[in-house]
Amino acid sequence: MAEVKKNEEPRIGVFVCHCGTNIAGSIDVKAVMEYARTLPNVAIADDYQYMCSTPGQNKIAEAIAEQKLTGVVVAACSPRLHEPTFRNATKAGGLNPFRFEMANIREQNSWVHMHQPEEATAKAKDAVRIAVAKASLLEDLVPKSVPVEKAAMVVGGGVGGMQAALDLANAGIKTYLVEKSPTIGGRMSQLDKTFPTLDCSQCILTPKMVDVYRNEGIELLTYTEVEQVEGYIGNFDVTLRKKARGVITPAEAEARGIVGGGCTGCGDCVDVCPVIKPNPFELGMAPRKAIYIYHPQVSPLIYTVDFDACVKCGLCVEACGEKKAVDLEMKDELMTVKVGTVVLATGYDIFPIEKKFEWGYKNYDNVITSLEFERLICASGPTGGHLVRPSDGETPKKIAFVLCAGSRDSTGVGKPYCSRFCCMYSLKHAHQIIEKIPGAIPYIFYMDIRSFGKMYEEFYYRIQDEGAKFIRGRVANILEDPVTKNLHVNAEDTLLGRPIDMEVDMVVLAAAVQPTAETEKTRRLFGVSCSQDGWLLEAHPKLNPCGTTTAGVYLAGVCQGPKDIPDTVAQAEGAASAASIPIHRGEVELEPYFAQCMEEKCAGCGLCVNQCPYGALSLVEKDGRTVMQVTEAKCKGCGTCGGFCPGGAIWMQHFATPQIVAQIDAFLLGGEQ
Amino acid sequence: MADENWKPKIIAIICNWCSYAGADLAGGARIQYPPDIRAIRVMCTGRIDPLFILKAFQDGADGVLVSGCHFGDCHYLEGNFKAAKRMFLLKSVLKNIGLDDKRLRMTFVSASEGAKWGMVMEDVIKTINELGPSPLKEFAR
Ligand SMILES: Cc1cc2nc3c(=O)[nH]c(=O)nc-3n(C[C@H](O)[C@H](O)[C@H](O)COP(=O)(O)OP(=O)(O)OC[C@H]3O[C@@H](n4cnc5c(N)ncnc54)[C@H](O)[C@@H]3O)c2cc1C
Ligand code: SF4
Ligand code: SF4
Ligand code: FES
């Protein structure tokens, strides 16, 4: 238990920051500082332009030494931003860092009351008074160091997750790569080419997939989902569900004593399987059997049985023969792994664009999405790379591309945000049809072309020069000619200021992207927040774009918000680097906001025990009576027990009852009534 | 209203992870709201002992706002459920001692809901302005 220095006379130093004009623009900083001098326990008050600057921090350290301060208050920005800075300054002055308290007079005052200087100044004075009251009662605390498990987990095996896993493993960290589908690769393996270089997507992706598969530091867990997460940074216990895939690997066969057995990927089973289902990898445009692989380049190359479709006829078992790879009785397995840090890279889904019914997707045969276009133009896709009209198999010549389909849409049906890669991949699509189909003309209906990346604007010019037609305007509706199945695209050309009715052979909707359906479940398992649009929330939009508010959990790729492949890979490398730091340091410091039992007050009623979500509390016999005991390693410092104990016997370090009551009293009873 | 110069004294006790972060976000976005609320930060709304709120009313607070994460989003899993239960019970206590239970409000504002925080501020202040000064004020020491 931390030593409580009792009966010392509090001597508090108060420092009020101008933050340039950020604070001083609406708050009379000098008046707040003068007011602080009149408060009980305040030994010194000062103000400064930028308290977070080196001279500002030095002021704190010097005052602690000169004035023999017992506590420090800085009235400035949010403690969520600069509490660590000023705690360090407090420490530098020779005081325990937990004797520091912050008054937020910027985010929650000067910035939100910009036109009410008098009220803002009064509110700042109250905030300082409240902070001084708490600082007067603060005690020395020592952060708890815990060891960090030398292993990491990456959830999601798209290009982002693969990159993060490779970096972590190559930094010498044992890494579990958890992918829910039967293969790694993610959306990128569905793409034909990639802008702006027009590299073949699979060609640049498969070497990475092979690297992941071969890397000894990576334990690849495909067809696996996260079931449960316990613990905290350094010590996450993650329970995984290895879904029954009905087929065993050579290694698993060996473990079962089947010599030379296990799936070799020969595909003999597929030929005999009588059940036909649509292949989700081909977006339902091609069939697959009940025993399947998504595409020839899957990694790992192991077949999977779709038990929802399988009729258990056993023909595949027979076809497989001596390899004995098919096990139709396989059951899901649970396994638990311990990791120090986690990277989430769970990607995205396509917005169900049929909701924008005015464009007729799923109603009109020849209206397709861009992802379907990718599969149709891809040589390994369902049509061998021949773009055809679904209605009659003819090659389309006039093709309309509708950009921002469901993106930048404030009607409430679509998404308000920009999906960030649709402009660029639509330019790529335009190029592809000009290249592949002689005489074909792409008509691009756009709002603005966002070609923001390196060599992107140049790519845009190139596509213009190649003959793509650009029409600036949102498409109001699309109507189908019932006989020809051609489509009439109705829009307003906002540059010429006139309506357009254009007949085309095919329409490609650049549909918005959205968080996957399981994002909500995943983020709750890991205690990560989301932004209003459902993407996982980074710790800070500018300064901590890979971190989350849950220590030890990091983000990579589109799960954090739409981004193209280069940005996904860059963020993945950032997340991997951030996730490797605690592991390489070997230990992390936890804030010491633990619960403590004040045994003399504890009645041993045990009511608090069930309040704790982490099972940190128990009853023990001590000196002949029953008292509560806290297991510090389990306590996360939420204070739920402390808010409940009827006898007030629980001391919440740094948020103790007397400290909070002092804040309440200081606001309501102190000051100018 | 009895006192012409009366301005409501409202205290907000808010959790670090959601509502405090949401309030910071409102600041970053320069969302303007009336200045009558003072906030105290706790790590989780589960920390809030009903006695804190009774103490605030005893001290003459005109209103108390408790704000945390949405259900299912609490940084500590279920602190906000516990808090909501306690606030619910506390509301009946308030009624028994003759206080309008609208003076105690619990809201759920996430770290990304800066605009919502502004609306909550407006709304709480409006409610308390309509209710007028707390009848307990004269007993406050
Ligand atoms: C039509 C179209 C064309 C595009 N063309 C280009 C282009 O030319 N150039 C370019 O740079 N970008 C392009 N993009 C964007 C590109 O697809 C993304 O940038 C990239 O795929 C993002 O990778 P990711 O790893 O973040 O997500 P994803 O590729 O979506 O991978 C996520 C992975 O996580 C898995 N997963 C999801 N949830 C879970 C879970 N709960 N547990 C375990 N695993 C899970 C998924 O199965 C998937 O394998 C295009 C996008 C579209 C729609
Ligand atoms: S047992 Fe199932 S997977 Fe195997 S062939 Fe029959 S239907 Fe297909
Ligand atoms: S503070 Fe929270 S985590 Fe710690 S013992 Fe109390 S209820 Fe459990
Ligand atoms: S952490 Fe916000 S309510 Fe529990």
C-alpha cells in the first residue's frame, strides 16, 4: 500500500496557461491566476504563455523546490493530452508525479465558450478551486510494473494484417495471425489490378502470402475467430474458436498417426462433391462445391468443408483415399493464447448499394458494383477476364461509372464519408476497358475526382488522355429498357448546367465501403471505441492514428477508416512498430488507481465482491475477522466497488472519496456564492 | 423566479474514457454551449457513490449530471450498468426528500460524440433553468 503522508500542511502551486490565445482569447488568465492566490492552501500562483514548453515545465520544477510544494495544479488543456507532461515536470521537481492535478480550461472551457469571456473566466476560477481542493489531498503513488508476454496477435489477414504480422515476426516476436475466412489475402486478392501502377494485385500479394505462410515466427490460424478476451496490456488471454474445416493438414495428420496423410490441395474431392453453392469470393458469380477453396492461390492451401451445405455423402472421403484428409465429424475447437499486444486489421465490407433503389442494383441485370467489375475483368475470374453483360453475355461498349455511390451521401440512406479509393479504382476501371475492349468508352459520373496520392493526379490525366469521358454530376436515377436491357442514366451535368439522359450498355456503381458486420462484436471484445460511422476509433486522429484508448491494442488498415493499399500497409507497419514497443521493453507501467481495503472500516459483508467485473475482490480471514482483500494484479481501477461499499471502506487510489467530496464541496461551497 | 441573479449550479461527474473524451472533442470542434456546468472526472461512472450526488444536492447543487459510456462500451465492461442502476434508485430517494428527480440526469456520450455532448449541455441547463433553484439551497452550508 502506498504511503499516505498524513497531517502535512498542503502547499499547492497553481500555474495558469495562456496557450497563446487558445485560452487567453476568451479567459482572463491573469484574473484566474490572481484568484488562485486567494485560495486556501495555495503557496504560489503563476501564469505563462505555454506551460507545456520547457520554460513552462521548469517553472513547475523550480516552484516545487523553492516553495516546498506538496501538490501542483496546472490549469490548461485536457489531462487526456498533457497530464503525462506535467506529471513528469512534477517528478522532475522532486515530487511524486501523482501529486499533480489538472484543470481543463481549454477543451471544456475557452473553446466552448468563445463569446462569453466573463462566464468562461468564472468557470475557470471554479475549475482551479476544484483542482486545488483535490491536489491538497493527493498522496504519493507508485505505478505498478507488469511483465509483458513476448507474443503478439494480429486479427484479420488482409494486406494490412499480413504486413503487421510480418513486421512483428521479423522483429523477433512470436505472432498469431487470426483470420476468420479459410485463407489470408483479404479484399486485395479479389482485385484485378491496382492503381496507379496497374500492378496485378495477386502478383504483388501472393509473395506476401507465401512469406506469411513460411515465416516461422507467425502462427497462422485461418478459419478461426476470436471468442473471448481477458486481461490487459502485456497479458491478454485470448480464447480462439478454430472452426471445424472438415479437412486436416499434413501436420495434423501426422499428429493423428496418419503417415503421409493430410490435405495436399489436389482437389480430387471437389470433382466428386455433388453439392453446388455460389462462391462468395466470386461474389456469387461462380459456383463452388461444398468442399472448396476460394481461388487457386489460397494460403494455406487446404480445402474446407462448408458444413451448412454438406450432405455428408462421404464421396470426398473416398476420393481423398489414403491421405485421409477429410474428417466430416470434425468439431470446432477452442484454444487460448497469451499475448502482450494486439493489432486489429479486420478490414471492411461493401455498402449494400441496393438500398439506393433509384440506381436499380439487383433489379436491373446490367447494373453491377465495382467489386463485381474487378472479378469480371480479372483473368482468373468467373468469365476468364471477359467483361460481359449479365443480361445477355454481350460485351458492353458504353459503360457508365457512378462515383460516390452511397458515399458523401447525406440523405440518411448512404454514408456521409468519402470512401477514399473509389475515384482512383474507377479511373483504373476506365483504363482497363479502354485497353481490353476495342471501341469501348467509359463515362465517369463524378462529384469531384479525389486523386490525392503520389502519382495519382498524373494517373487521372493519363485516363483523360486515353479517352475516358467525365461528366460532373450526381446520377439522379437509372432506368432499364425492358427490351434491350440497356440503361438510361439520368443526371445533371453541373458544368454545362443541363440535364442528361444517356443510354449505356452497363453501369458500374462505385459502392461505398462500411465497417464489417462483426466490427461491433470485435471492438467490444477488445474494449475499443468506434467513431460515429462505426469505424474503429484511433487514440488520437493526428498524433496517435494507430493506437486505441485500450492500452496494448492497435489498429491497421480500413477497419480504422477507408484507405487504399499503400496507406493500409503504412499504417500496418506503424501499428506493428507500436505493438512491438511494450514487448521489447519487457514491462509496462500500469496507473496505480487500485482499490484498497480500509480494514478498520470493512464489515466483511462481501457486497463489493460481486461488483467487480474482474473478480479482483475476495473475503479473507484476518486477525479473527472477515475482511475484503484486493488482488492488485486483477484490479483495473474502475472504482465500481468503491462506489458501492455501504461502509465507505474502499479507498480508491487517486479517486478517493475524500478527494472527490472535496471537489464537490469546493465547487458548491467554496468561492463567490 | 425568486432571485433575479440566480444562475444554476450544476455539477457533472463524467467518466474518463467516453464522456470526458467526448467533451474534449466538442472543444476541439469549437462547439459552443452554455457555461453553467462544472465537470469532475472519474475513471468510470461505476466509481460514483450515490452519496457523492446526495452531497452535491446537500451543498446546494441545482442539478447533477452523470455521464458515461454507452451500454456495452464501458472501458471496464459494466461499470455504467452498475451506475445506471444506482442512479435509478437514487432518483426515488430524491423524490422522497422532495427534489424533482429531473435534477439528476444520466447520459451516455461516447468519445466520438462531441456534438452530442454540446446538446446534452444545452438540454441539462435548460431543464435546470426551468426547474429553478434547488429547494435545498437554503440549507446548504
Ligand atoms: C472495388 C475495389 C477496388 C480497389 N482497388 C484498389 C486499388 O487498385 N489500389 C488500392 O490501393 N486499393 C484498392 N482498393 C482498396 C483495398 O481493397 C483496401 O485498401 C485493402 O484491401 C485494405 O486492406 P485491409 O487489410 O485493411 O482489409 P481487408 O482486405 O478487408 O482484409 C481484412 C481481413 O480481415 C478478415 N477479418 C475480418 N473480420 C475478422 C474477424 N473478426 N476475425 C478475423 N478475421 C477477420 C477478413 O476476412 C479479411 O481477410 C479497392 C477496393 C475496392 C472495393
Ligand atoms: S461429404 Fe460433404 S463435402 Fe464431402 S463430397 Fe459430400 S457433400 Fe461434398
Ligand atoms: S476498482 Fe474496479 S477493478 Fe478494482 S477491485 Fe474495484 S471493482 Fe474491481
Ligand atoms: S468507463 Fe465510461 S462508464 Fe465505465
